[in-house]
Amino acid sequence: MPPPEALTVLFPLDSIPDPGAREAVVDGPDGPLAIFVVRRGPTVRAFVNQCPHLGVPLNWKPDTFLDSQGRIIVCAMHGATFGIDDGLCDGGPCKGRSLRPLAVSLRNGSVAVGGT
């Protein structure tokens, strides 16, 4: 499913723990699109919430995407691990494949996606 084309303001940046993640559903060109935003220090990234291995959501609990130290994204289904900066899988059944990134920006202290 393609990413959202219109700019969508999601939630305040300070509502995401540092490090941490928060999920959302946005309007994509083909319908609702499940996404998540990751925050670690000054880094804020957004990805489609879909593992490249079997296409399942990465999390099994709301807003739970990172390992216990907040260093990497982990798929709850397979244990695949992904870099926060680039979404590249560096371990697990989809090694070498990537999460689908979304354009992310900050607007008046809130996280926004799309609008590219």
C-alpha cells in the first residue's frame, strides 16, 4: 500500500517516550494504513507497521516495537530485528530487507507524516 500523500499531523512528539514508539492509522491512497513512529534522542522515524517477512504487524501490544533497551525495532512474530535509523533488517528471516519508511517531520511540536 502506498504511503499517505497528504501531510497528516499525528500527535505531540513528547507523547512518545524517549526511547520509544507510538502507532497510528493514517489515510493512505488505498485506504487505512497502519504505521508507527520511533523516537530515540533527536532521531524520529516513521515506518509502515508491516514486517517484510510475512506482512504481519510488528507489534503484539500497543506501541511496543523496540527491544528492552530501546535500541532496535523487533518483530514480535519472528524476532526479526531492524535498525531505527534505516529500518533495515539485520537479523531474522527477512535479513537484508527493509521496513517501508515514511516521510516524517515535526510541526509545532507534533509529529507529521506524508506530504512529500
